[in-house]
Amino acid sequence: MATKIVLVTGANSGIGYETAKVFLQSSNRYHVYLGSRSVEKGIEALEKIRAGCPNATNTVELLQIDLGSDESIQEAFGGPGRLDVLINNAGGGFDGDFLQGKISLRECFNKAYDLNVSGTNVVTWTFIPLLLKSAEPRLIFLAGLSQMTQAAEAYFPTPPQPAGWPKKIDFETIGYRCSKTAMSMLMLDWNHKLKEDGVKVFSVSPGFCATGLGGLGEDLMTAMGAGHPSEGGQRLIAVAEGKRDADAGKIVDKVGLLPW
């Protein structure tokens, strides 16, 4: 079996790091590009992942890539010769900063869209030529907390709110969630664009994982019921290895599909 080349963006921590680790430990053959905006944090993650997987026969190397910089993305494109799997993991939420008065509401939304939507789309657009060199190309977006429902009791994570203004909301994610919903539109569009090229495109929900998203502590998220980020990594490698190919072009959950 030929070695498959995988790029995981935002892989210096959280779900991205655990995803890179899952590929590194796989019995299948992979070379993993650990994407990181910060070179310093990327080096730390690289050393940590290698130390934690001393018996791994697969390989991993750092790829510096900043989704906020077209120049950085273009420079990163010159690293891999081809890609078999592109996992658009890098992203962030800024709702916590808004609640703490650090940024304005407009900045909260604009920063989320610039990173999670615009940056992700530029990365995808730039790296498509490398994916098209693969015999089995797969393009994966992380869905996040983006599913939509009209059932108030199921509107996670904000509980029902009493009448009156202002509302007291201790845990806000709406800027992040709106941007992740927009990312699902990106998935649909790329699935349409690449169908004749044989690229299988997915949005994958990693589940509610304790990553410290938006400045929240991992302990707080764990107390809210979040699982370990490695659970997200296991879902992602399952899709990358073809176990959910029948669901290409859809938002994939652990055992089924998420509602639109």
C-alpha cells in the first residue's frame, strides 16, 4: 500500500493535534503534515506527538500555514508534492472575547468568518491541484456546532431565555456557529465543483470535544459534557479511510447524518 499524504490544518492543539496523532499511529501508511499558524507552537506539538508515539512507523512533519495570510497559504502550497486527504480543521470562535468586552460584536463575527470561512476556502482553492494528483482524494471540513433545529429544547448550548433585555448568556457560540454553518455551504459547493474529478467531499462533526474553544477552559467544557478531542480524530480518520464514502456531500456525524 502506497503512503498517503495528509494535511491537517490547525494541528498544533485540540482536535487537529489528536487527528494528526491518530494518523501517525495508524496501521495504514501515512505521511502527515501538521499544519500550524505558529512555528513555535508547531515545533512544540511536533516534539510532543513524536515523543508520545515512539513506536509509530508513519511520519509527521511541520507545515507552517496561517489561514489569515494568502502569502502564508501560497508558501505552504509549495511543501507537499501531492495530497490524498486535506482536513480543514483550523478554526476558532471569538464569542467569549465579545462576552468579556474584549472585542465588539461586529469583530466577533468578522473574525470568525475570516478564519473559519474565508481562510478555509482560500486553503482549499489553493491546495486543490495537489488533491487532484491523488488516486483517492478526500476533502474534509469540520462541521462544528452548526446543525440547525427549530426545537427550542434541543438548541444547544444556549438554554431557553426569559423575556427581557439584556439576556444573561454565560456561554455564547453564535458567531462561531454561524461561520460553521457557512462552512457547510462551502462543502456543498466544493462537492459540486469536484464531483467529476472524483474527489469525495465531506463535512464531519467531530462531536462536542473539550478543546478550550474561544478561550473556554477544557475543564469547563468537560463539565458541560464534552468528550476528549481524540474522539474527533477517530471520526475523521474513519471518513478519510473510506468508511463513510456513501455519505459524500453530506454532514457526517458519528453514526448518521446531521440535520441541515
